[in-house]
Amino acid sequence: MAVTLRDVARAAGVSPATASRALSAPDLVAPERRELVRRVARELGYRPNRAARELITGRSGHLCLVVPDLENPFFSAVAKAVQARARAAGHAVVVADAEEDPLLEAELVSHLGAQADGVLLCSPRMSPDDLADVAADGGPLLLVNREAAGLPSVVIDNRDGVRQAVRHLHALGHRRIAYAGGPPGSWSDARRREGLADDPGPRLPGLDVVDLGAHAPVFAGGVAAADLALAAGATAVLAHNDLMALGLLDRLRTRGVRVPDDVSVVGFDDAPVATLVTPALTTVAAPLARLGRTAVDLLLDPPRGDEPARVALPVELVVRASTAPPPTAPPPAAPA
């Protein structure tokens, strides 16, 4: 037979009302009595009724995290950090994969957010207007790796990450650099393109940046970008993320192009696999664990003030074996 709140109260020598407050509103109970009730509840194996707890506290005890693609190591790393931080704060996390679909994103936020204490929306593909609509319809919402007017957010410094990568390649002697962009509608991709636009000129003489267009942010997207980079005569390629960079490495190897002897490759995110490939991948390291932790902290304990909180976390270029000075001749490209 299940242990009831009345059983806990009787064993602790307090009234049921005091036992209830000790478990659901601990600040209203003296510390000694609160700890007594909690200890007795643990010893008896008491599990509070979820529906009753939500009715009393107005909280469900869980958060919702919506990501575009859980198979992407960027989002899986953020999700892991979010879960750990939320668990430490007494919350469970429901993680939902929107499959790179803006309509599904909106549905998930609407359905799951109505049952959660807050929503973390990671790299949403929704338009600014749609974001404003879903934010207005629900409870607390915080954007991760995306900024939008009137909404709190925590992001990484995408512009500076691209600038660091381009300056590194330019210092090695590369003058024709290709950028393999991410998916259409990606906020982070737009910021990285802004970073690219900032650097050409007197500070980096002779630099020519080739835009290879938008690609799916997956291995296959990098494979497609490799052929475009070779056709453009680029001596270095900066990929939207590490998954695309891996696709680039694979396709270049298939075509007989040596990395970094013939073409240098730079990724973005510093996923764990970046150190496992050959050559080890030069990449822009994003503080993904810190991104997740900060997001939970801001959602659960937002700073006071009229303006929504906005935090930008720094990134750092990690130089490994996939970048080197360019060859003196154009890179060879064997027939596909």
C-alpha cells in the first residue's frame, strides 16, 4: 500500500498541513522541522502525488528543451548540460527533436510548453514573427543560440568565431577561402556570414571569400560543398559545423585531395569527433556545456529589469592538423 502524506505526518509527529508545507513550500517551515519531515518521507519511501503537487505549487517540476536535430553533436552536448543543470535545481527535462522543421518547432513549444515550467528553444528555425507569437502564447521561454527582439537569450559569439578562423587561414597564406554555409533560416549561419563580411579589406589584404551557398548541416552537406570548393579553386574551406567539415574531409580524400597539403579545412563547434578523425580537425570551439548551464540558470532565475537578459559566450579557435600553408600551385582535383 502506498505511503500517504498523512503517514509521513504521523511518523514525524506533525500535522498533515505542516508535512505538506515542509515538502512543497519549505521556506514556510522551520529548518529543523522541515528536515525532520523530509527525512521521514525518505525513510518511508513517500512519493508525492504529482497532480496534487502541481496544484499546490503551480509548477510541474520539469522544463522543455526543443532542438533542431538531436543527432547533431552541438545539440546533444547542449542537451546533456541542460539536463544536468536542471536536475541539480530539482527539475526534469523533456527533450524534443524538431527535425529542422519550423512548423514542428512551433507545435512542440505550444504543446509541451503548456505543461512545463519553462521552455528552452535551441537554434530555432522559426521567423522572428513566429517566435514572437509562440512566446506570447505560453509561459517562460528562453532562446539558446538565437537572438530575437524582446526575448531573453544566450548565444555563442558566432561572428568572432568566423573572424578567428579567417585570420588564422590568412596568416597561413591562404587568399582564396570558401565558406560552406548552413541551412537557410539559420540565425547562427547569418551571424557567421556577417563575420566574414567584416574581415576582408585593409586588415586582411588580398583575401577573397567564396560563398558556397547553403547546405544541410550534416555530413552529406559537407560532401556536396567539397566539390564546389574545388571547382572554385579555394585553398581553404570553413564549414558551418564539424559534421559538414567531416563530410568535406571524406569527399576531398575520395577525390585525391590531401588535407592540409592541398586544401585546409576548418570546422565549427569542436565536437568530440574533431580529435578522432585524420587529420585532427582545426575548429572553432564553442562552450556548449556552459551554453546549456547558462540557459537553465537564466530561465529559472532571470535577472530583474525591464530588458530581457542577453548573454554572449566567447569562442576560441583550436588549431589542429587540418590547416597548413597553401600549396604553391592550385589544389589538384581528380575526376569525380
